[in-house]
Amino acid sequence: MTQNSDTLTDTMRRHSLRLGAFAVGTALLLAVVYALTKDRIADQRLATERAALAEVFPLALHDNDLLDAAFILQPDTAGFMQTHLLGLSTARTAYAASLTGVGSGVILPLETADGYSGTIVLMIGINAEGAITGVRVVQHAETPGLGDKIDTALSPWIRSFNSRSLPNTPEVLWQVKKDGGDFDQFVGATITPRAVVAAVHNALLFFDANRERLLAGTTP
Amino acid sequence: MNTGSTESTNYTNSTNYADIASKGLWHNNPGLVQLLGLCPLLAVSNSVVNALGLGLATMAVLTGSNLLVSLFRHQLLPAIRLPAFVMLIAALTTCTELVMQAWAWELHQALGIFIPLIVTNCVLLGRAEGFASKHPPLAATFDGLMMGGGFLLVLVIIGTIRELLGTGALFANMHQLLPFATDWTLHLFNPETPFLLAILPPGAFLVLGFLLALKNVIDRKLTRPAASEDVVPGSKRVRVTEQAS
């Protein structure tokens, strides 16, 4: 009996030691690979973020580092008027652009739940004159082949917002053509473009209501 | 466990590399015969670049895990071998994920959750247990390459068919995997409205089904001259060898 339990303890000790040694080994392997890739991954991440921001706001219009000028917009951020226009369901990042210390525009996050499936998350760049410098879809779950043409990889449609502003596009034209507005819908998909047009219009209204604060030249 | 019953009997003989290759690529193909790892196989086979990316990542992890399992096969006592295998596969998958993030960031973003999910691909544990733990490192590495290659092959074939039917083009976004492949997109035809079924999940099932049928037809053609063999009754699911037992 004593011998049996000795053997059992012995076996258990042997097994746990082996498994422990194995765990240390794999952890070491992970640590080495992590150390080797860490900096490159951080660079890639920043480069991707900068490239995404440059898509909606031209580099020529700002000389500050947008990633340093990021601020958080909450669904109920204090100090902004009519935040509900952005449709945010959660806190998202906005970026204040400035040129030689003067506010030159802003990149705003916006959401719409009026698409065909799920929430569409967008990013919009607006310059100091209130004109759109670019709109991009950050995340969506629209039908492949139909509603997903809001993605620049599939269709240039979303570029049709470029240089639109409240003064140059009257209220009634902020609709798809089917509804009497100025923007194309897609064959077989009207709901998605309709939602995006409305969301972009709302973003301009939000900008208009908060223009001074957004263009203060410092991070709001 | 009845895994690897035929393989374990012949491991003392000199390793037959042609046999390993034909099993991995055809007779015991993970995607078409073992039907393992179907979840990633179906989910990311919507374009060639996605299929190639996940296929290569799976192949790398499988080859690495086969090599390491084989190297430590005498230290891995039966009682601790499963947790050790899982630990090893998880570590290698994480390494692959880090390397992809560093050198193929966009592709990593496109494949998303399916890279970490390589850990759960049954092919990996199946080969570790059924082959690598019973064979010397060189044979195990070769087996990993061939099994991974077979998986990659099926993924790329399904990816090619789905991308072609669904978008009318091939090799879109190849720069995500190969930075120099900036303009490889082949527009073969321009569909008025894309054939959605091919891109959506049901298309993956259908294409895989046709491939399975095709393989069976070819196999039957090849074996017809021989006398029909007795079918061994029993479960044919999750086979690690090509023979039902």
C-alpha cells in the first residue's frame, strides 16, 4: 500500500514536472516571437490607422498628428449640441485636425442602424468650410453583392459625398434619387444607401451645431 | 483509441515518403476524406487570397507542431500528451498570428478570428496523436507538409471556384499576402449581378459537396479494374487513417 501510494505520488510528480517544463518551453517560444514582432506590429497598427484617416481627410489640410489629436465622443458627451445626430451607440474616437495651430477640420465617427442588417459604422472628414473631405465605412454587415457597395473596395459610390456641404446641397436633395434626392441607390438595394445618406447628412448637421468647438484648434 | 492503427504498425519500417504524400494530398486528404477543419475551410474560402492565407498559416502550424511533437515524443508520457499537444499547437498558432500581424497585417485583418481558431482545427491534434507521436522528426515534418498541403489545396480550389463564380475575377487583393502582387486581379468576366450564392456560406457547402463527389468518382474510376473490396462496417466519421475501421 505504501509502495503503491509512493509510486502514485512519484508518477504525479514526474508528470507535473514534465508538463511544467513543457509549459515553460512554449512560454519562452512565445516570449521570443512576441519580442521579435512587437515593434513591427505596433508600426503596422499605427500605419493602418493613419492611412484610414488620410482616406477621409487629406494630408494637405492638416499638419498635426491626428492620432495625438484624438478625442472620445460618447452617445451623451457633455458640451456638444445634439450628439444624437451621430447615432452613436458606444464611445467612439473623433480626431481634430489643425493647420499651423488653427482648426482645419474634424473627423467624426457616426453610426446608423437603418441599414439592411446590423449597424453601419462610418467615419466622415469635414473641413473648416463644412464640406465633406471623405466618408468611409468602418464596419457593416450589409448583404454581399448588394448593400456592400458602400465599401470603396467594391464601388466608388461613397466618394459621391466628397465636397458636399449643407450650403451646396439643399435639405431636400439629401436623399437617394428614388426618393427625389441627389444620390444614387444601388440596383437591388435602396435601404443601405438611404441609411448612409441620412447618416452623413446628420453628421453635417452635428458639425454645423458644434462648429466652433470642433474647430477650436485644440482637442475639444 | 483506434487512431493510426495502420500507421503505427509500419513505423518500424523505413519511412515511405511517397505513401505519406499520397495520403496527405489525396487518399487521406484532411478536407475531402477526413472532413476535418471544415469550419475554417468553409468560412474563409470566399476568395483565393483568403484561402491561400489560411491554408499557408494552417500548413505552417501543422508542420511545426508535427516536428515538435515528434522531437519530444519520448518525453511526452501518455498521461500528459494531450495537454502538451494542445499547449504546443496553441503556442505555434499564436506565433503564426504574431508573424502575420507583423508581415501581412491586412490579410490578418481579413481572416480575423479564423487564425486563432487554427488551434481548434482537428487536423492538428489528429496528426500529432495519429502520426507525429509515433514517427521520427523528418517523416513527421513531411507528413505535416503533405497534410497541410492537402488542406491548402482544397481551400484554394474552393476559393478559386467561389471567387470566380461570385465576382467574375480571380486573385483580387493578392497584395495582402504578397506585397509585390499589386495588380494581379484577373477580370475574367463582368457579372451583371454577382452570383451571390457562391460567395455566401451555402456556396461553400455546395462547392465542397461537388468536390467530394468528384473525388469519389475519380477514385471509383481508378479502382474499378480491381476486385471490389469488402467494406468494413463501422463509423466513418473523424477518420485519421484512410480506412474506415
